[in-house]
Amino acid sequence: MGTKNIMIVGVGGQGTLLTSRILGGLALEGGYDVKLSEVHGMAQRGGSVVTFVRYGEEVNEPIVEEGGADIIIAFEKLEAMRYKHFLKPEGVLIVNDWRINPMPVVIGAATYPENIIEELKKDTTVYEVNATELAKELGNSRVFNLIVLGVAAKSMDFTKEQWEKVIHDTVPPKTVDLNMKAFETGYEL
């Protein structure tokens, strides 16, 4: 197996860093060499956050180059558009159909682009999921990130037991069951 390059993009406070730790832990459980890296925007909460997860037989550096991502997991649709150029031509973009207005939009200095997902689909393989609404139905909107990760998991060769172990090791004990249910919800989509 060659190196798998995954980017997780979102807005500060959405769980981007936690999700990358879960995915990195999963790759370690699978016996792979793993490298993680994170980039914060101007402010953690509300700013753009990007994490890179690279795993394979041997991984020498943590950063995914432009045009090198096999999968981009986007927790917000404008962030999907912002980082789409990192995707390989045959790569997959998994997008939470959710809008968070960035500060320029909030103060009226810019407008939020319309039809982002439709634009992305013109030349990219896109899996769209309204994970935030699904998470609300599960009783906690904060677990949307595990729903989106569950959708991504379909293309990864890890077992349910490995996912359970990593989630048990990573999230607070009182939220393990909810996080597993969120992950399984996404996986079943």
C-alpha cells in the first residue's frame, strides 16, 4: 500500500483536531506509520483549521501537498471550496452541508458564495451529507464530525473493532456510545 493522504478541514471549534487524532489512532491500530500535522487560521475558534493525516508503510513528512490528497473531509462547505485544490484528480471530497459565516460575511464585507456543493460537483467526486442535522437527531449536534468520518471510513480498510478501540481511547468515556452511534450512522449512509 502506498501512502494515504487525508485532509480534514473546518472551522475552529468543529472538532477537526479531535477527528484527526481519531483517524491517526486508527491508522496506528492498523499497523501503519502515521504522521499528523495541523494548521490554525488567524483564530482557533471560528478561523479556518486544517489537519493532515498521512499513513502507510513509511511516511516521511506530515504535510499533504497541493493536488496530493486522496480524501478531503470538510466539516463546512466553504472550507471544502477553499481547500479543493489539494485534492488529487481521482480524489474524493466528503462535505458536511453546513454553513458557518466567516467574519468578513458577518460584518458585511463579503458575501457567502451560493451553490458551493453544486460547483464542487462539476469536476470533483463529492459525497454530501447533512451531518449536523443527523447529529441533532442523535441528540447532540457536536458529534457531526464522527458522522462525516463514518462516511469517509467506507474507503478505508479498518475494522469496526479498531474504530471502537480508538474511539474508546480518544473521547470522554461518557460520550463513547454516542460517538460510536454517530460514526455508524455515517458509515451506513
